[in-house]
Amino acid sequence: MLHRVQPKPEPSGYLALVLHAHLPYIRHYDRDDYMEERWFYEAMTETYLPLLEVFDRLTADGVDFRITMSLTPTLLSLCTDPLMQNRFAAHLDKLIELADKEIVRLRRDARLLPLARMYAERFRKLKQLYEAAERNVVSRFRHYQDEGKLEIMTCAATHGFLPLMKTEEAIRAQLATAVREHERLLGRKPRGIWLPECGFTPGVDRILKSLGIDYFIADASAVAYATPRPNRGLYAPLMTPYGVSAFPRDPESSQQVWSAEQGYPGDCDYREYYRDIGWDLGWNDVRDWEHIRPYVLSTHERVNTGIKYYRITGKGTHREPYNPEWAKAKAAAHAGHFMFNRQHQIRHWAAQLDRKPIVVSPYDAELYGHWWYEGPLWIEMLFRKIGFDQHDIGLITPSAYLNEYPVADTGKLNESSWGRGSTVEVWLQGNNDWIYRHLHEAELRMIRLATKHEQLTLAAGRIPVSLLKRALNQAARELMLAQSSDWAFIMDSKTVVEYACRRTKDHLGCFRMLCDQIEAEQLDEAFVAELEAKDSCFPAIDYRDYVAIERTSPIPIIRDADPWQQVLRETAHRPNHVMLAWEYPPKYVGGLSRAVCDVAEALAARGDIVHVVTSAHEGAPDFERRNGVYVHRIPVLHSYDTDFYHWTFEMNLAMTDHLVRWKEHGGRIDLLHAHDWMVYHTARELKMSYGVPLVSTIHATEWGRHQGRLHSALSNKIHHLEYRLTYDSERVLVCSQSMKREVQTLFQLPEPKVLVFPNGIRLDSGDFDPQHSEEAARDAKRRFGVEDRPVLFFIGRLVYEKGVQTLLHAMPRIAAYAPDAVLFIGGSGPMADELKQLAAPLGDRVRFTGFVDDETKAALYRAADVCVIPSLYEPFGIVALEAMKHRRPVVISDTGGLAEMVEHGVDGYKALPGHVESLAWHVSDLLLQPQLGHRMAEAAFRKLRERYLLERIAEGVAGEYRKLTHEQAPVLAGSV
């Protein structure tokens, strides 16, 4: 009687086990005794060959399985390199020899002898497996790929951390090289990629899509905090705006394996990684040292041999022998526990979603076998249990899931990594941040060379075309190898830091020598050949991947040589003071632009050499001499939408590169003056690199803007940058005594370090004529159609702390005393729509002008009967000075630096901040008593001339500059 085989029920959801297999390029062609090269031997012995064994056993037993691995291009290069293949085969022979000697050494030790025999047998089996694969494990992984059991992803060519690269060209070159290498060695283009360190930054997805990549693995935070928030949470991929799917890492399953406290690898029945005979033997016994010495480095540095006899038995000195059977049983139990938890997870989410959920569990491949000796066995047990002991879970690869569910939600992913805090911190902090200005400079140089020599036959000059191509390709290799994220990671973890620093410097040094020779058209073929022998990865590399996307990029400082030389001559013989500001005219966002411009131009009028380095603005020249100030406007190149905080980081990279080129081409930097936190990174980098003094101006604080609260992670980041800027500065300038108290308290600064220099204003000859002022006021009222109406004027950024909402709430009370009063609100900002809705019931009594140019703003001041500044927080308030200059009476809030500018009832009124009744009464009183307002305005104008003229303020700032640079005061024209 025949029994019909029952089909296996459809699973409720899927598990995608993802292993990231990566090693940096640790091939050393001249020597075989580098400790770092043993990373490759250990990974082969303990991870890659054991995983192939698992695949072989599962296949032999008819267990259907699916698994995803990334094989990075550097790892593929090592595995297929004949030199490394032969060295690893010799390493296996030495391990077999050592294990045989261990059997003899331990012949009387009944506890450890079985383990020595186990290792001898194990190493022989691995050698047999390796030789059967003709020493090419890539061919064996490719076999399981072609069988449909294994999906192989790629990675960036040298595992470069993409979010910290400066240019799109460099990111694209890393990815294009990887795709090319993957196809060459694995016979097909990759559908998926493991972004190095899971580092995602918006815009990378567009490049991935152009290279045919359909998906990548992302940290959970990338998807969890996407915009809009994903409907399916972390249990389905999220598609980016460019059509690439992000599979988020599942935190729950990751924790069960990765956690140092609760993770499986820490169980007491598993093998102890840190008790290796390479470290244990020979400390007290000469014979033991002679026994182990041939198997450590030739320098007698101790290394792991892979022979470890003890299980994990606590932190003390006591150790118990390893028991393989106990470990096997525990691996089976842990596999069952992992499966049980995934079943519950999948059942729960299957009931919530419109499709089968997928749990993506990604890990470093080297965790399995190398760090966790039983890890490959655990995978085998898990796959066997999933195949035969349950029906809820199906094993799947990301590509297969996309085939089943090609339509997904779309969202903008959060910038993230799988490092500390899901940020870039591991790869950008005090131990490794020095590398990036060198890497970024190299990127730009590679782009220039690749673009110049894109058509080799037209650009070779005196160099043979074939040699020039080899040199350009080798330069691309050296740059990519220097970009490896492993070096920054090692510097952060403080392991083999000297090696990581040396590798970074060596590759950059080789890169620069190649570039120098190419630019001089004097290539040394022997030198090129030596580098090709030393760093021989990626035979299909193509330097043209670096050709500039925009042919004008990167932009030179000054496009024409003659003006450039003229600027160098003009600035060569006196100190150059360099100001850093994110905005500068004609770019106006807040008051910072005007404040920086005023002091810069006043200093230049004294004869000081002042440069302002700022961000580019549409329609403004990249470089100009404007009213005596050398203005450098730097394009901030980025290929994606980003928030302001992250944009400022890109701006700092661009500013730093620009100033490094300025310095290297003969420009002077004698003092830096940074304006607010937005330019901190450039200020610190230049100060530390060139040893120049740093002055900073704090125009406002994050704490103050939010009325004494730091209510978000972003606010805390900005606050920390403000602290670091003040800490690194020799002088901290503020605009008022109130700001001095605030800055000293917040950042714990010594009193002498913080100096008060108020913002200032210029007076023209016509400003001294009261009759002219009144005539101009009548003309201005006619211009705006309010000849017979009292006019109130506010100008500023439309944000909460400016208090416009308080003024609007006060308008009905003001109208009770002055029914025809009209309020002009000048400026723009994020609260504009909200404020317009609030003002709608007031009809034409409130008129929003939007952004106004300087001429229109001056006309509105002249038309005003009262200027109102109702700020809730105001470090200074230069608009009050502008009102005083135009002889307009002011009502200000009694807060911050504003309060110091006005003596209540003498040269203006001070209302309570945020108090509607107080503001309404003071404004109304001035409208009802115009003569009182006139007297106050005249008193304010006299105070303006005495305290707030820019010429006086610039002299004080210049004096501080002189103290820091030890410069003599200049002899000005007309001086005695």
C-alpha cells in the first residue's frame, strides 16, 4: 500500500539568517610573519571551512536550507590569491604538526589528551576539505550559490565607511569596483549589498540603484525612525525613494546571540576563546617554550594557534577541560530556544501584517566558529530543527522575499550604522578623526586626475598610455585601501593601533607619490610595478569610476590664475584673519549674516586683512573682494536631502578642504574667528593642524533658544558643540553682559576668557539730520499706503523665541486705543503660516511682508511710529539698533541683551517678556504720546553714537586679535 507524502504546510513567516564575511586586505607580499595575516588563517580554519562543512552535511542529509552571506571584495581577493592560498596550506600543515606534538606532550594527561587527538583529526579534515576545493573556497561558496541554497551579497570594495566619504565619486567608485569584482569571481551581479558597518546615508540608495542593487541590510534604527514611520515596522523591508529595499536588523534575535551577558556564546559549556596554548605555554617551563616557539611569530610574539583545551568556567584562574559532547548538546538546546522565540515572534506579527513577516538576523560571520567555536554547529542544528520540527518558520533569502512581495512601503531612511549608538561615532572620534582630511584631500585629487585623463589617448602627454593607465588604476587601489573602515575601527578599539595607522599612512603615501609622478609626467615604471605586486587586489579596477560627475567639480579657489596671484600678493605680508560663518550677505537666514558682515567690513576699513569663509549662495560669486573683505563662498556638494545639522557637517568638510588648499598654495592663516557652533569642526581642525589662535563668537545658545531646556537629542548635540567651541577658543566674544553670564554659567568658562563686544551699526551723513528723517518718514508712509495711520513694525525671523505671537495677541488691545493702527511684520521663518492664521481675524491691521531687501526694510523703519521687539529670548537684537538709527521709538522685551540696550522710560520702553497686557500698554502709550516717543528716539540715537558705532567695536576686536597674534597696531592714515 502506497502512502501519499503530505506537502509541508506554508510557513507563517520567514527567517533570513545573514552572515557578513569580511577581512581587510592583510596580504603582505614581502613577508609571511605579520600577526595581522593570521586573521585570515584563523577565519579560514574556524569560520569559512567549517561553514562549508555545515553546508555539505546538510546537503548530504537532504536538509533544505537557505542562508545569505556577504563576501567582501577584499576577502574574495585574499581567498583567490595564490600567495595566500599557499601560505594557508602551509599554515594547516604546521597546525597538524603542532597537534601531533601535543599528543606526545599530553600522553600522560588523561583529561587533555582526547582533545589533542580531536584537534589533530580536525586539522587533517580541514586540510583535506581545502585541497578538495583546489585551495579555492570561493568556488565552493559559488557552488552553493548556483544550487540556490546560498545568496551572496557584495560590499564596498575595501569596506570603506560610506557616510564619511566626501564625494559621490568616491562612494560610486567603491561600489562599482565591488560589483565588478563580485561578477568576475561569482559569475553574476549581486542583487544585495552589505553596506560597510551597515552605514547608510541618504543618496547612497540612488547609487546602488544605478548599479543594479535591489536591497541592503540596515540597522534597525534606519527603518524604525524612517519618514513616514513604516506601517510594517521591522518585519518587512522598506523601500527608499530610489527603489532600493532596506531589510532592517531584528534587535530581538540579534540580542540572543550578540549580548555579552545573555548571548549564547557565553555559556559555560562552550569553548573558552581566550585560553590558547600559544599564550598559555612556556611562561615558566623552558621546554614548553621550545615546544611552542616554532608556531608563534618569528619575532617571538605570541599568537593564537587554534588549540584551546578549556571551556568557559568564569573569570577566575580555575578552568575545566572542554567537553565536546556537552557543547554539542548545548548548541542543540540553544538552537531550539532560538527557533522557539522566532516562532512566537512570527506568529504575533503574522496576525498583524498583510503579508508574511520576515525576521532578519544579521551577524559577523567570524562570530560563528572563530569567537564562538560551536557557532557553525549551532547553525546546522537550527536549520535541521527548522526543517523537521516545526511549520511556522520558513528559511528565506532577501531576494526571494522581494520576489514574493515586490511592492513595499516607501520612506526616507534615517542615517545610521550598526556601531555604537547607531551613529558614526566609532569611525569618527578623537582617536581616528585625523584621517579624514587626508582621505578627503585624496578623493578630490583622484577625481581631478581621473577627469583630466578620462580620454587616455588625448591626455597621456609624455607617458606611455599603458603605463599611465596602470598608474591611475594603482592610485585608485591605494586610495580605496586607505579608506578601509577597519583602520578607523581598530584605532577606536585600541587594539593594533600602530598597524592601522601605518596602513592608512602607507597607502596614502603611495597614492601621493603616484599622483606626483603622474602630474609631473615622470612615472617610474619600476615603482608602479612594485606597488602592483604589493597591493594586487581588484584586477578589473577602473580609475574612470572617479571621473567627476560635474566637470567643474571640485571647484578651484579662484578660477583664473591672475586674480589668484594678485590675492596672494595682497595678503602675503600682514596677518590674515579668517572668519568662519555659515551665512554671509547676500545670504540672510537670521541675524548672524549681518552681524558677521558688519564687524568684518569694519575691520577691513581699518586696514586689517579679513577673509570670510562661508557657504555658497545662488547668484553670488565663489570669490570676491566685497567692501574690503575677501569672501570665499564654498559649495557644499551633497546628493540628497538632509537636515540642517548634518548639512553643516558637510559644509565643515568643504570649508576645511578649501582652507587646506589655501594654505598649501601660499595663503596665510594667522587667526581664526568662528561664529557659532555651525563651523566648529573646521575651526578645531585648522587650529590643531596649523597652531593658529582661535576666537569664537557665540551669538546665541541652544539652551537660550529653548528657554532653558534641551528637549531633544539634536539640542544636546548642538549644546555639546557650543561647549567644545568655547573650550577650544582662546577668547569667547559675546554681544551683551547677559550673554556673558549665560555662556559662563553654561560652559563653566573663566571670567577673563569671555569678552563683551556689542553688535554695532554704521551711521551715514544723512542719519544726523532730524529734518531729513521726518521727511523720509512721510514719504515711506505714502509708499505703503498708510499716510494717516499709526504704524507698528516688527522685523525678524518668524520663530517662537521672537515672540511675534505675543504681539499679535496684543493687537486687539492696542486697537482699542489706536483703531487705525497697522502692524507690518517683516521676515520669514517656520512659524509664518501659524502666525498668519493667528492674525487672520485682525484683517488688514496686520500685513506680512515676507523677506524684505535692505532698501524696503529701511523704508519700513522710516514709516514706523513704533518699532516693537517682543522677543522671549534675545542675546542682543540688532534690529533695535536699526530702529534707533532711524530715530524710531522702541518697545522691547525686558530680556537678555535687549534689556541692556534700553533705559526704561528714557530711551525706550521695556515690556515683560511674553506678557500681552504689558506689551499692549507700552505700545499704546507711545502711539498716544508721539512727543514722548520722539524724545525717547532722540535719546536712543545719542546712545547709539556713544556706544554702538561699528568703528569703535572693530577697534576693540582688532586689539584682541593683536594680543593673540602678537601683532603691532597698524599706523592708520591720518594718524600722528
